[in-house]
Amino acid sequence: MISEISELLLYVSSVSMLIGAVGLFRFKDCYTRVHAATMISVGGVMLALIALAIHNFGTVYSVKAMLIVIFFVLTNPVSSHVIVNAAHRMGIEPDNLSKDDLGRKISRNEV
């Protein structure tokens, strides 16, 4: 039963990584690419590590995998926010901006 759960998590992890990798190539600006990269790390890597922890339950490997998951949970939102904030401060405009809550003018494709 545990083996099937870890296999299912690995399949979901690989699909999530594949979708995120396609998103990295398809998205045009850095804001949406950060979203795709976050999907890879959260949906892909974390699910794979959880599958590893379930498969090796009760060993030192499961403890290490869960510590890495906790590290990802704590650092991934911060790093994504820092990257997007730096892009915003550099003046990089998002593509297809339809509403701007910061009060700047609407970009090329006004809605």
C-alpha cells in the first residue's frame, strides 16, 4: 500500500515538473516564468521528496527528505517574491497587463 502511494506521488510529481518546464518555455515575461518555476519546485520536487519519505518511512532518509521539504516550504515563497520584486524595481513590465493596482498606466493591451 505504501509503495503504491509513493509511486502515485512520483507520477504526479513528474507531470507537475513537465507542465512547469513547458510553462518556462511558453511564458513570455519573468513574472509568469517565476510562477512556472515555483510550480516545478513545489509541485515537482516537494512531491518527489514526500514520496521518498513515505517509501523509506522510519529511516534516516525520510527524516532528511522531510527536512528538505520544510526548507523548501520556508524559502520558496521568499525567493519567488524577491525575484519578482527585483524585476518590478528594475522596471520590467508584465506582458498583457489588464489591471494595475499600483496606479501605473496600463500597458500595451488595454482592456
